[in-house]
Amino acid sequence: MATATNSRRASQKIKPDEALNFYREMLLIRRFEERAGQLYGMGEIAGFCHLYIGQEAVVTGVQACLRKGDQIITGYRDHGHMLACGMDAKGVMAELTGRIDGYSRGKGGSMHMFSREKNFFGGHGIVGAQVPIGSGLAFANQYSGKKSVSVTYFGDGAANQGQVYEAFNMASLWKLPVVYVIENNMYAMGTSLYRHASQTELYKRGISFEIAGEEVDGMDVFAVRKAAAKAVKHARSGKGPYILEMKTYRYRGHSMSDPAKYRKREEVDDIRSHNDPIDGLRGEILDQKLATEDGLKEIEKEIRAIVKEAADFALASPLPDPSELWTDVLLETK
């Protein structure tokens, strides 16, 4: 039922527009997260802040396979998912800084912002909590006769949560249109996958529930897109859930407060030097003459302007009035 694949940047013919769009999307996530890290250091972002740096190819490749009406839901390392589904960088940054113009009016912060318009259902701070919710979204799609797919992201640490397997069981039993994307960045907080999981091939976790799955090179956006297209088609056609284990890597600590002393600097540097998703795509673009160095520099300039505008907008936005503490707590019905 489960299969492993390994497609590390095999030479492939790629479409110029698609390659440049992927490059632009991943670069936006990278530069946005770097700026968020700076604002956290300046004290402009409070509480928890989990950066997505290094994992950009996963959400970018998956998002390319979705269509209007499909939903995504994830855990707390979520800023990249927001940007990939089209949420405005200004609104995301304003929420991170706790401002009234943020997506949750400054009350949700890094881990709890939503966009019904973009079908982004969070950002969830409880480890693994999004998995049964994402399965519930798939049930709603099936029940209402929609052909929409719920893409539910979680990490290798969350893969050990009991509620994940309860969701797997029901999703398989009812053949729900859900794709489970395990973003395996090799560390659950500060614990290596090989210390916290007896079965380290996480795509096999669905075998006992008869859920198909495969391992994917999550540092190669084209490998991600190819696998995601297969998984989404499987779910949308009524065949039930599918598991994609994305082998990826985070460059920063678990959160901004984590010095990440549990791994050697050489390990991180090796991934950055030889397996970076953005540098890898950049090399392919130049090798295939899909753009020039100057053209890529223009994209970089464009992205930096977007991120600067987002940061400036956030810092200029007012803080919420204290009365906002009492809003959106209860839903009043007539």
C-alpha cells in the first residue's frame, strides 16, 4: 500500500512560468520569515513564533495542485501556509505583531489566524489537534456533495499523537477526501525522529488503516508537486485518504526561543549548502536558461519590497482596543 520514492533533483524539463512562480513563492516565504525573526528579536512579536525556513518547497508544491474550494489546515509552524494560499503578507505580519489589522484582529498571533476567504482553517497550537479537524472538513465536503479536498499538515512529532490515528481510522472507513501531509523536518521540538519514533518511515503509519502513502523529497518543489497531484487526485476521486511524508528540514530552532543545541551546526550547514530548496530551484532555472541572474535579482528585489511593505504596515497598525478582549467569544444567534 505504501511506497517510497527518491527523486533528488533529477534533471527534468520544467516550464518557465511555473518554475519562476515557484521560485517567487518560496522566496516570499523565506524573506517573510527572516523578517518575522528580526521583528521577534526587536520585541515587536510576542509569545511563540515558529519559522518555516527550509521547508518552503512543501507547501508551495502542494498548493500548486489545489483548486478553488479545497481547504488547508496546519499546526503552529504556519506562516508559509498562509502566504502560499494567497493570504495578504500585510495582514499576516500585522497579526504576528498583535495589531488590529491582522487576520484575527491582533488576538490570534502566530499560531491562531484564519481566512475563510482563502479556505485556510488555522494555525493550531495544540500538537496534532488539526488532524481530526482537517478530517472533519473532509467529512463536511463528502456530506455536502462537494468535490473539495482537505489538505491536513502535521509534523513528525504530531505523528505520534493518538488523535491522529483515530482520524486515520475514520477517514479510511468513510473514504474521506483528505490528504495528510507529514512535514518530517527530523526533529520534534528538540528530539530527533530516531529517538522518538519506533517506525521512522512515517508514510507507513497508515498501513494498518489501509491508507495509501509515500515518501517524498520535500526539498524539491517539483517532486512535491508530482506526489501531491497524485494524492489529491486519489482523494478527490472518492478513493479515500492519502499520506504524503515530506522529508524536509528546518534551519532554525523549534521556535524563536529555542537555541537548537541538540544538533550540530555542521548538520544544518550541510543541508543549507547541498539541499536548499530555493537554491536548488535557482540552479535549475539558470541551468535551463529559464531566466538570467539579473531576472532573478529583480524577483528578489520585488519580494523584499513586499516584505518591507508588510512590516511597515504591521508596525503602523494600531494595537487592538482592550474592549476587543470581549468580542468574538460567543456567537449570538437569533
